Amino acid sequence: MNSSKQEVFVLWFEDIGSDDLSIVGGKNASLGEMISALKKQDIRVPD
């Protein structure tokens, strides 16, 4: 199986961002951006 994001059925929020807008939609891409930013600041975010 190819590791391309478009062939994966589940993507974790920490792995997506604004570049994935066409795959996951706007709200999910925004959540991914927010979660990535919070984790960089050592703020725990539930999966």
C-alpha cells in the first residue's frame, strides 16, 4: 500500500494541516493546525 495521504482511511489531527484542505475539509484542516500548534507548546490535547 502506498503511504499517500489520499489512500489512507484515517488521518490523525496532528498529521494534517492546511495543505490537506482538499482531502479533509476546512474544519478538520483547522483542527489539525490548532492541535499541532498546541502540542508544540506542550499543551496536552486528547486524541
